[in-house]
Amino acid sequence: MKTPTELEALLDKTGAAAQELKLSDPQKAAGICLDAVVEAEEVQDAPRSLKNQIGRVRLILASLYLRLYAFDKALESALHAHTIYQDIELVRGAARSLEFIGLAHLHLG
């Protein structure tokens, strides 16, 4: 298992790669993000910085799911990010996650 620092670096690279692939291959980008997030979420008692990175990639994942018309998955990912940001008391992240929650709800009807 990787250390939290290694996982933070992985999530940072994953987020950057996903942003590059967002327009050309959102399905691949979503798969890359999901794999990295699942691995990072296995860490018990993760530090705040790792949780922040997980939340960030969860929001990238939500945006990719919106692009792929997978609105239920977008909502799930945004809600997960919102929970993380509330847990670490990061107001800006919580606000951004609410934006994606609203978009997913808008498309779900």
C-alpha cells in the first residue's frame, strides 16, 4: 500500500491527466480518476491534505460524469466530495461540491 504522500501525488497527477482528457476521452478520464480515488480512500485516518485531494478528484469525476450523461454517478461523486469537505471544514470545497450537486439534480429532474 502506498503512503498518504504518494497517494496525494498520484491524485494530483490523476487530476491533471483527467483535465487533459476531459474533452477528448471523458470515459477514460473517469476510469483513471475512479481507480485513483478508490485506492486513496482505503487509507485509514487519512490526513487532511489527502482528504482534500480525494475531494478534488471526486469533483473532477463528477464533472466527467456530467459530461458522460451519468447524472446519478455525478450526484454520488459530488455528494461524496461534499461530505469530505464538510469533514475537513473546507468551505470553498463544500461550496464547489454544492454546485455539482445542483447540476446533477437539475439534469435528473
